[in-house]
Amino acid sequence: MAGKKKKKSKSKPPKEIITRDRSRRRQSDDTANAVLDDYGSRRGSTVASIGSNRTEQRNRSVGNVVHVDDVSGATPPAQPDVLGVADRGTRQHSDEDRHAVRLDDVRTDDEILIELLEFPMHDREDPMNDHPQIPESITGVSDNNASVFVEMHDNIGAQDTGDQFRRSVSTHAGQSIGTMPTDSSVFAHHTAMTDAGQLTAQKDEDPNFWGISSRWFSPDSPLYSYYNNLTNANNRYSSRNAAEALPETALIPDVPIADDPYNDQAMPYDDVYSDGVSSMGDTPTIIVISPKIKKRLKKIFRACWVTTLFLAATIIMVKGHRNEWLGSTEYGNGRLQSLFAPRRSKRYKPMLEKLISISGEEALQDETSPQHRALIFLSDQDPLALNPEDPLVYTQLVQRYVLSVLYFAMSGPMWEHRTYWLTGQHECGWIYVLCADIKDLGNATDYENGNVGDDNNDDSEYYDVLDADLGLGTGKIVTGLKLYNNNMHGTIPEELNALEFLHLIDFGANRLVGSLPSSLFDKLKHLRELYLNSNYFSGTIPTNFTKGLAKLKVLTLGNNQLSGTIHEEVFTELISLERVSFESNMLRGSIPDVFQKMRQLQDIRLGQNNFSSTIPASMFTSDKATSASVTRSLTKCDLHGNAFTGELPKTLTNGVPSLKYLYLHDNLLTGNLDAELFCGAGSSLIDMRMNNNSFTGNIEVPCVMENLELISLASNNLTGPLEDGIGLKLPRLREIHLFENNLSSTIPSTIFNPTNLTAILLYNNRFTGSLTADMVNGASHLEHLYLNGNKLSGKLDDFVSAKGLHSLTKLRLEFNSFSGTIPDFTSMPSIEVLYLFNNSFTGSLNANNLPHTLKKLKVSNNTLGNEIPTKLGEFENLEVLSLNGNEFVGEIPSELSNLISLQIIHLQHNKLSASIPARFQKLTSLSELRLDFNKITGSVPKEVCELRDSGLQTLVSDCGGKNPKVSCSCCTECS
């Protein structure tokens, strides 16, 4: 049509084929290497030879370009008609004698590929062959962004008798190459073929030489200029030094004719490289880089480094600030997310959507959070591969997710017991995970629909599952986590709230830290037992910590680092509470008076805190207004180690008939001990400890306390005598602690009557009288008898003759007024500790009257005399020997050195003489040795001084004053 220009049709570039005749014999490897070595030595170039291993030929295919070094047996593609040669059909090609190179379609528009295949070398017999060889490959950059493909062919037609070549050029984009810029960086693979003169003559004789393509091989063509440059350069090289041989293979730059490529100035040796590989596998390729290419390579090198550093910095920033960069969009959105996010399974996104309601999107997207790690486990790593779109597995998905979060949040890999956790086992099979059967928790259909648990379910069904097997049964609903003493670290994740059918949580004796979460358990309406004791929780107890736990029966927070006061709201909803434990914390203030509604309360443990004020009366009584028939079932009350003041509440004696353990010791309680305490509340008491207070009055037991085993009223201000029949009213008594009071009169003999009695501690009172065998004949189980610090007197001969003290291990009678000689204690075969110091014993110390079971013997500050018995060296169990403050004379027995367990020797303030035995060096366990205020002379042996290096901390002798009796260089103190 008029006005419309005819559109130029662009023809597709044909697939190019280059063939060459390889029928001629190749030059030998040794000759080629010799030529290369010779040329390298003359030119100073760096030449890398690859040897002659022809088996290491390369066969590679990149896009549409196929490089074939050995095409034996291969069928090349059809040769396109791009040469413009009329006699093309007359030429015949052998499959064995051709190379096929096809255009590379994957090259960008900025890349140009020129492929030139080697010509067969002639006159192989002449190693100094000076004929130029046609370049094999030229790679350059075209200004018109066209990828250029150049072929060179041997003239192997049936009618051609001379060596000729054909060149054809086509563009990758189907465009004409036009004219190649003279400043293009071109590399030519140069090999010897014929000399320049012969080549020129051949060109002139062959009418088709320039007839191949007048457009490409015209005198103005860049390839024509290249050929002339090559020919002229070789002619000048040959004429300048005909004896100097060209290398078989070389890459030379396309330089103007005025520049001699073989001139040392034009081609510096520093720009010559060897690629070590020739296209034919038999000669190396020497690469000569032009200054312009070298400059370009430097720019490329710098650009690569800058790009690498930029990418590294980007990765670091994205990893460090992923949330800030990626925002809160779903995983996979955004460019940075698509670049740096790992590939996830198809379950990831729907599973993320299901779990957002439990943990929130921010926690799930944070790659460092336990929530994200649990999500990855479920979506990508869990062998069960739960389908988040399936409503039948929703409950299991939630359970598995919460337990996985628990595992990651509490250092699961460090747990003592983690068998089957995060494996293909059902979560109810993970160790110490308790589960209930579906039938125990309601309708199975509800479970399958994810609606397990109905408020109409009877509590007993839930409570029974607490006795289930440790997670190895057939249950499907998680009802308990029994992870006590499991080396768990970290904080409790709030996701635990999603396990709404939990009955038992036992995280006691672990290493959990942080503050108690304010609303962690508000959805666990079926929770029965919560154990968080013996951890490292700190801070105050939140007021809504127990919100919604109306069915909670056990709450233990003891042995933590909790502080502050306990608010009344903490106990408001705990109407079903049976056991509460806050002991060993730093809680202070008063205890809320809220216990009257806790009709089932059995165990209160608030000891070792800083509570003050008075003990609330409601703790020991129930709300009779609510239920007149209900009586308090309290069995244990532990309030010791606080600062409670005032008198005991009356409700303690009137309203707690079931009380068995009452621990009120170490407080500031005052008042008299009413008789009702023993007869009213005490009818069921087993253990009553009220020591270290300020109670006054007498101890009166008007009734029989058949169950009482231990009574401790020590360290008070109690006065008066003990009634004679006290032992008869306490038939099951095992221990009685009445020390450090103002009790007086004699010790009633009935106190030794209980058959199970093991300890009587009456020291530091004002008891008088003597001890007889009749008092203790029935105390066959007595182990500890502490009567020290009283005003007892008389001899001990009758007392030690009793036959019922064969179980006694500790007898302390010091600081009394006993007299006479030290009796025979061998009737007490189990005794280990015998303290008789600060009495009025006289005579000598007879070692035969002492049992060899003794570990501690103290008879100091008496009036014992004569020599120290040498047989004491036979008491191999002896650890402490105190003989000071007596009148012992003579030498220190060297036999004492046999007591290798001896730790303390006190011999000061006696009349010992002679010198210190050097054999004491054997007493390597010795820590104290006191020898002062005696008549010992001489020097402390060097061997004894060496004991200072093995643990001797105290060494005292008479080494002081102007005229010391003893010379001692290692004593810690001199008298």
C-alpha cells in the first residue's frame, strides 16, 4: 500500500558449520614442545605446555554452540548456505575430518563469539615451519551489540588442489556485522600453515578466494584488514629473523599494521600468558593480552569485588534485621523474603495461619523464636506430616505444636529425659507426657471435629488419668506433663495455655527463670496440680496468676526467689485447693485471711520467708456458715522461719483435730502453751516443732498423745519442772528437744520409758540430781543423750553399768559437776562421741576403760594426772583428742603418731616434758596441734614443720617470751 514502507524481513541466522581436513599427519609431541620451549626462551614469554595426552579432549555443549575436538564417528549438522559459493555442492566432507561449531543462543547482546578452527599444519617434518596458521578463535566486542560467528574452512573440495580457506560471518541476532571497529579487542588463535608469500599467491590464484562474500571480505572489511595485518606482520617477522620460528599456537591481538605484534616494545612479556590447553589437545595456547583488554579486565575484577562485598553486606543486614526489613507480611512476600527465605513445604503457609491464633504472627515469623522453630518442625521436618487443612487432626496439631514450643523454649536438647520427643511418635508417646483415652474425655466425634472437652464431663474422668502410664498408653489427649528434675532451662511459653485439658504440670526441680506469667494458666480450667517449685523464678506473684483455676488442688511455688506480698486475689478462686506451698522464698507482709472458704485445705507450707504479723485464725478453721457439717481437714501447717508475732490462735487448739505436723519454730511467737494445744489439736499430732520462739510457762501434758513422735520446745523461756509421768503420756515418742530453757528440778525417770526413744536433748537447763542405771535400763534404742550444761553431779559408775545403752553413740555430760574417776564405758559398745570435759574427774586416764569405737574424746579441764596412756595409739578411729587442762606428766607418747585419722590434738596446760616426737610427721590429717603451757623443750622437729604444707593450720608451742623453751620456726602462735 502507498504510504506504507515495506517491512524488511529479518532472516534467522543459520546454524554454522566449520569443517577442516585432519587427514594430514600431525607433528609429533616432542617436536611441538621443542618449538614452544625454543620460542619461549627467545621471546621471554610465559608458556604453559600441556603435554601430549590426546585422550583428555573436551566435548562440551553450551546452548546452541557445540565444540567438538574429536568428532570421529559423529555426524555433523547440515552446512548452511551462507558462503555464497557456487560450487558448494561439489565439495565433499568426511565425518572424520570436520569440526562442528554451532551458534551460542545463550549469549547476551553484549557478547560476541568468533570461532575459528585450526587449519592442518603442513610440513610437519620442518619444526621451524614459518607458515602462519589461520586463527582458531577470536572473541571480541562489537559496537552494534551483535554476536558474530566466523567460520574458517579448508578448501577440501574435490576440484580444489591447493590449501585455501573460506570465511563466512553471520550475526547471532540476524543483523549484518557491518564493519568491525578497529579498536575492538580481538584475540586470534594463530598456528603455522604456509608462509605469507605463498598464502598471498594462493589468494591471487583462487578466483573464489574473495568471491565468497564481497560484503564481508571487501578491502574495507575488518576481517580483510585483520588478514592483511596478520600477513604483513608475519612477512616482517620472517624477513627480520628467518631462523626464528613462530610458535605453533599463539593468541595475538589485532593491532594496527604500524604496530609490530612481535616487537618486544609493542608486546611486553608481562602481557603474555599461556592457557595451557590447545583446541586440538597437542599444543598449548599462548595468550597475549593487549593493554586495553588488560585495563578492562582490571575494571571487571574491581566490579566483581565490589559486587561481592555489597552482597555480603546485604545478607548480613537482612539476617540481622529481618523483621524490620521484611515487615509483618506473610512468609514469601517481598523481594528480600524471596531472596533469602529458605524453601518451605506446602504445609507451611496453612499451618502458619492455623497457629497465629495461638502464638501471634510476630513470634512465628521470628526465626530465632521457639515458636518459629516449632512451626518449621511441624511443616518441614515432622515425620507425621500432619495436614493443617484437615479438621480431624487440628487437636493433634495444636498439641504437637505446643509441646514442640515447650521443647525449644526450655532447652530440650539438654534435658535429662527426652526420649521420643520431636520424633515420628504420637506426642502421647513422648516420655513423661501423660494422655487420656478419647473415651475418657467425651464423645469421639467431638474429638475428631476438634471439639474435645465438654464442661459437662465429670471431674473424676479427668482426675483418674493422673495415674496413667508415662505417655506410653493409647491416649490421644494430653492431660499431663511430668517433667520434674529434667534439667529444663528458660521460661515457660504462653502457648502452654492451648493445652486446655491439662490436669498435671510438674516442672519442679529445674532451672526455669523469669517472673511468673500473669495469665499463663487462665484457660486451663481442668488443671488440678501445678508444680513450679525448686526453680529460679523471681519477682512478685501476679494477682491474676491463679485466675480461672477453680479446680486447682495443688499449687507449689516453693524454693524460688519470689518476693513481695501475697495479694488476696491469688487465693480468691482457689476454693478447691488442698495443698499450697510457698516456702523458701523472700515473701513478706501478712498472710491474707482467706482460708475459711478452702474447706479441702490439707497442707500449708509458707516457711522460710519474711512474713510478719499474726497467724490468721482462718487457717485452722473452715467456713461453718457455708457448711456447718464440714470440719477442717488440715494435716500439715508449716510456718517456720518467719517473723510471726503474737499468741497462737485459739482455732489451732479447737478446730484442727486432724492436724499431724505443726511447724511454728523460728518465729517471734509469745504466750503460754495451753493444755488444749496438746489435748485438743494434739490428739493427732505426730511432729510438733515450736522451738526458737518466746513461749513462757510450764510444760503440761494433761492427756495422752498417742501419735506424737517428736516434740521440740527448745530455745524458749519455759520454766518449772517436768512432770514425773511425762514419758507415760508420750508412748510413741522418738525425740524430745527441751534444751536452752529454764527447766529445773530433777530429770524424771519416765522420760526414758518410750520404747522407740532415740534422742533426749535437755542441755543448757537447770536440772539437778544424778544419773542412775534404773533411769535408762529401758532405753534400748537411745542414740543421743545430751545432758550437758546443767547442774548434775555424782559419780557415773552406776549409770554406765546400765545394760540398755548399747545403742548409744553420743553422750554429752560436759559442764556439769560429775566427780570420781572416769568409769568403764566399755558397756556402751557403740559410743563414738564422749564429752566429759569441765567436770571434776580425778585419777588417771585408763585407756582400757574406753571403747575403741571412739572418734571424739574430750576429758579436758578436769584433774586427771599421771602419764598419757600409750594405748591411745591403738584407737585408729580417733579424730579428736582433747586432754588439755589436766595434770598429765611425762613425754608425749610417740604412739599417737599411729592415729592417722587424728585431726585435733589439744595437750596444752599440762606438765608434759621432753621434746616433740618427730614421728608426728605421719599425722598427715592433722589440722590443730597445741602444746603450749607445758615443760617441753628443744626444737620443733623439721618433720613436724613440714606438716604445715599438708594441712596443719594451727601449731602452738612455748616459743615466745625472752627465754623461749621451744625453738620453732613454723609455729602459728607462740606462748
